[in-house]
Amino acid sequence: MTSLVSPIQIQKTSRKFLQKRKRSCRRLACPLRVQAALPSPDIMNYAQGQLITWILPMTIAGRLLKLDYPNIVVGLTLMTIAKLSLAANGVINY
């Protein structure tokens, strides 16, 4: 009988698990000027000029002479090294 008369203790749930969602302060996205990760136009123009003026014609000539592509690549690489070394020493200007 005493249990019926004594007050009932209600356990309160912990508020630790019932936290509200944290709201972050959001800003609107503002446009930023970003520089592209591309090479400079001068290098691109130089590379296109090299490709059109001598790499492509040499490849066509090599194929007309029945050369395989690996042999053409080796020849073009050697010619490029020779051309750059001559330009570095001031023998030719291009």
C-alpha cells in the first residue's frame, strides 16, 4: 500500500541526445575571378606553329617513305633536340 501512496519519480530524459541542429551562417556565393590553368597563348601559338610547319609535314613524308610511326617519332625527337640546341647556341633564330 505504501507504494501506491508514495509519489512516483519520473526520470527526465537527457537533453544531450536531443540537441537541435546547428545552423551555420550561410553567405551567398559571390563570383571570383579565377585564372585558368592553361598555358599562355604565346606557348600555344608556338606549339601550333611547330606542329603545322614541320612536325606534320615530316610525319607525312615519313609515311610516304614507308617508315613506321616509332621510327618517325625518334627522327622528329632528334631533329627537335638538334633544333633547340642550335637555337640555344645562337646559330639559328626562329
